[in-house]
Amino acid sequence: MGKAARNPSPERNRSTTPANRLAAEQAALDKGPLALDRLIHERLRLGIVSALAANERLTFNELKRLLQTTDGNLSVHARKLEEAGYVACDKTFAGRVPRTVYHLTPAGRRALDKYLVHMEAIIHAMK
Amino acid sequence: MISVTQMAQPSLSPRLHEHAAENLQFIRDTMARAADFTAVPGLGGVLMGLLAFAATFVAGPPSNTRAWLGIWLATAGAAVVTGVIAIQRKARRHNLPLSGPVVRRFALALVPALGVAVVLTAVFVQYGLTARLPGCWLLCYGAAVTSGGAFSVRPVPFMGVAFIALGALAFVAPADWGHFFMAAGFGALHILFGIVIARNYGG
């Protein structure tokens, strides 16, 4: 066995740790025609989009209870999805209580479909 | 054009694969929960159970009489009104919609077996089998609740199965035990599951 094999360089060692390898693989998957959509990859935003794909319209409170999150967290992530055009919301009043109802836009549904294809491709690649 | 499969295969680690599988499971679970009808009223169920106990006490053992049938039909009407009001109140309290595909699916699953119960009631009465109606009602209601429960919170289908079991037993048991089965089903099961739903699913 050669010297290089017995004493691998720090550079080589870094690139083969599980964490680095995972990061490198994810970076590779971020490129190309089916690049990972980071916007819906985040867990709470993925939850919002998934819930709205199953249920045509959901109120802010329903989403909050379903995803077990806080008002602040949900509004921040819902706003990001709104800015990206993935979800849209209608604001009305039920009596004196403000009511925000979200629904998925066609762009949001396409983004979720693409994300599902991406995840399935990774799983099939391992089989 | 290079596919994800071709692009990723040489270097994919089991961790990335696990991560993708977890994400898919999360999406599936979230979609399943989002499609549930959650405005099932626990406290309404308790009230319906109390109505059934009252009807059992007033009507007594099953008999082929108009009075016995009338008491139970009136109770069923009161229970439906109670249930509808309780659903509306719970939906309003939690800001839940009472229209849309989820509610439609739940209603479409619930209603056919209840329609069958109406037809069978007429047939049983016509052939002098009124005393055997408890088994028929428990089975039909159980079937309705079980199928509706497929689109609702977890305890609902279990309640439906319990009703079906009681209905089957009611047909095996002597006809004059029918009021005990009515009390056990429409009374005790409604109260028991009503409390479970009220405690765990917001009223």
C-alpha cells in the first residue's frame, strides 16, 4: 500500500466525510434541468404547498393547526410563497374577525409536481 | 437532456435517499391530514347520546307499534338537528369551511347508507318487523359513519365499526333486547367517542 493511501491528505479526507458528501450531492442536484426548488424544499413551505394541493382552500388557522406552527412562522413562510406566485390568498371578514384563505396557484402546483419528480428520481436512482 | 437519475446515480449516498423518502412521506402525510373533515362535533355527539338514552327510557323494548317507531323517528330528527347545529358551531369557532371538496366527500360518503336506512325502515315496518329495526339502524348508521370517517378524524371510523358490531349482535340477540343495543350504540358510543373527539379535536 502506498504512502498516499496510508496517510490521506486533509483535502481528500474532507471531501469524503458523510456531511461533505451529502452537501456535494445536494449541490449537484441543484444544477441541471430538474434543479431542486429550494423555495418549497424548506419543511414548512413544503407543508403549506402539500396541504393546499390536497385541499382547494385552507384558512390561516387551519394551516396553522395542520402544520402545528406559530402565527409568525406561518405568515413569514406563506408570504415567501405568495411572493414567488406559488400561493395566493383572499382576505375577508367573518363578522369582525379577519379571515385569510389560501389556495395554490397553477405555478405552485407545477412546482410541487416538479419537486415530487425530483424526490422520486433520487429514490429510484438508489434502487 | 440529462435526467436527474442519470445525473445523480453515481454519487448518491443512502442519506440523500433517506432524506428524499422522508420528504415524500411528509408530503403524503400532510396531504392526507389536509383532506380530513375536522368539524366533527364531539360535544354534539354527547348530546345525541343523551337524546338516545332518553328515547330508550321513554320507548322501552322494541315493539311493532307506531308509538315505539314514532319516538325513535322523532329522536333521530332531533339528533340530526343537534348534529348539524353542532357542526356549524364548531366550524364557526375554528374558522373551518362548510363547503368545498372535503365537506362534499365526507357528506357523499355518509349519506348513501343513511338513505338505505330510510328505505329499509319502510320495508321493515311494512312487513311487521319494526321490532328488528335496532339492528338495521345500527348497521346502516355504522356503515355511514365508517365510510364518512375515512375522510375525517381518526376516532370516527372506529366508532362506525363499533356500531356495525353492535348491529350484527342486535340481529343475533332476541328482538326484545333491541332497546339495550340502541342505548349501547346511539347512547353510549356517541357519548364515549364524543368525549374523545371533544378532548382531542377541539370540541
